Amino acid sequence: MPFPVSITGVIRLSRDVVGGASIDRIAVRIEDLLDAAAAKAVIRRDSSVAFTAGVFRAVFSSNVLVSLDSGTLDIEDAGDEIRVTYHASTVQMLIVVTAMLFLMGTLMLCLGLPRLVAVWVLLIGWLWLFGMNYLITSIRFPRWLRHGLQRSLI
């Protein structure tokens, strides 16, 4: 179930891009990319790389993993192309944003703001804080991964 708890997709790399790179070499490169992005833990098993990141890390908001709490990347040789299937969780971000806005909503109601106004403010706030982060991450993560793999494997 992708939105709002995960980001999933497939990156297809043609043989022209990866050349003669083995699945092992691609997995090592993915490990290096995740380490450079300050993932908390990176574990490789055969043709799969798992990572944990988390919202509560000392990284800048521009970090590509800031909205993700964990994920797996599976590498598959599909003959004329290499497929990297990714599944990354956004559960932590969903919980943190929802909890922040719940507290904000409680405060607004305690201060006497009309309920309809509070609901609209919270809805717009949730869509902005969670929705935009989700959208940006769902575009940015695969682009970052593709670019990082293409740059090093050519």
C-alpha cells in the first residue's frame, strides 16, 4: 500500500549505462550512496540492500533520506537491463506530522478558534507538511538513486 506509508518503484538501467557492472558491484555502489546520505544502518544480502534512516537524525532537511525511515532495494538482472526495485517507508514522517498537527489542533480549539477554521488549517497543514514531503521524496529518491548509479557505473 504505497501512499501514505511507503514509496515504491523500479529503476531500469540499460546495459549501455551499467556496462559490464555486476549485481554485486551495483549493490556496493548503492551501499556507498546510502552511507554518503547518512543512513543509520545499511545491510547488504546478496542482491538486496536494506537501510534505516529515520526522521530523528542529525542531517539537513535537504538530505534525500530525511523523509524515509527505512527501505529495501532489490537488484535484478533482467537480460538487457538491470532493475533496481525500491520500497521505502514514510511511516515515521506520517506519525510525526500527524501528531504535530493534532497538538496544534488541540491548541487552536483551546484558544477558541472556530472548528471549521481549525479543520481547514489542519488539513492544509497536513497536506503541505506531509503531502509535499511525500511528493518531493517520491520524485527525488529515485532520481538521486538513478543519478548516483549512472555516474559511477559508466
